[in-house]
Amino acid sequence: QQQVKQSPQSLIVQKGGISIINCAYENTAFDYFPWYQQFPGKGPALLIAIRPDVSEKKEGRFTISFNKSAKQFSLHIMDSQPGDSATYFCAARPGTYKYIFGTGTRLKVLA
Amino acid sequence: NAGVTQTPKFRILKIGQSMTLQCTQDMNHNYMYWYRQDPGMGLKLIYYSVGAGITDKGEVPNGYNVSRSTTEDFPLRLELAAPSQTSVYFCASREEGSRGYTFGSGTRLTVV
């Protein structure tokens, strides 16, 4: 199944709070899981990524948690800031040249 | 270093018209991609290319054509535009051995 299911569709978080976005997949052949951040009027930009042999990866305030047995991965944004307000896409690579993207989560961080 | 450049940024087409969306990258990336982004639907792959002269269909290729005569350019052709092709189109490139895409800033197309 070449699908990545992303939730929630939208998320509102207070400044300083934790934002959590979840993704689930079925194809066990996926071998790389990036997250992209997109600001209005711009193309998506690579934010952080993880391989399936790692359970967690942290870069600054952004953390990916990966649960291989459950076939789920999530993005955690700690100490969320208004500047983090954007649309976030998870993605997965099915071992070939291209990625499958989730449907996106629109995050709004209130000041 | 311009990255991935898309033109035009905006375009309104009438039903049945044709147009070409341009995409150029100056990073010497072998892999290039065209995605369309519809609200609540994420990014859907239209076509991709792994090198000059090589193209392949993605998830939603109907109504589109591509060519890749050089490493730098990957134009997307719409023939007989339909309202269902109203979308934001993104071109992306990737270096062989790298795992991250570099996206252009998009073309917003409206078909009326």
C-alpha cells in the first residue's frame, strides 16, 4: 500500500507548547522518512528526517519519533513559536527514486 | 546559486488552452520531479526524471507531458487544460545519493 496517512489536518498550539503531528504507513519497504515544512507561497523545505533503524532523531526543537513495529512516526515541535506556523508534510520513500507524501498538517502557533 | 526556478508564478488558462510550466535547476541534480498540490490532498507526483532523456509517470500523469533534454530543464506541458488541473505545481530536484528534495516556489494555475 503506497500511502502515508497524516493527522491531524490542522493544529492550534499556544506559544511555548508542544506540537505533535502523526503519520502512519503500511508498506514495510519504506526506507526513509523525512518531514517537510512549507510556509505560505513557498515550496516545501526539508526539516528533519529519520531512517527506520533509528527510534528517535532530534534537531534543535524538532524531534522525530519512529515506531517501526506500529509503522508510525511523528514530529514533535518543542517550545512552539509563532514562526513555526506553517504546513508540515511527512513523507516516505518506497525504496525507489520518489517519495510518497502525507496530506499535510496546518499548524498555527498563537502568540 | 538560484536552486530550482519555476516560471511563471501565476497563470490563468481557459479550458482547452495549452501551456508549459518551466523548471530549471542549477545544482546539476540528476533527479527532477513535478508535483501538484491540492488543498487537503498533499503533494501528488505527476512525472519524474532520473536523468536527461529519461522520464517516467507518477501517480497522476493524465493530461500532462514532460521532457528532459538537458540536466537543467524539466518542463511540464499541459495540453487541453481542464478545471481539474487547477492547482499549485511544484518542481523539485534531488542530487543522486542525497535524500532531500529541493523545491521551487511553485506555479499557481487556475483553469476557467
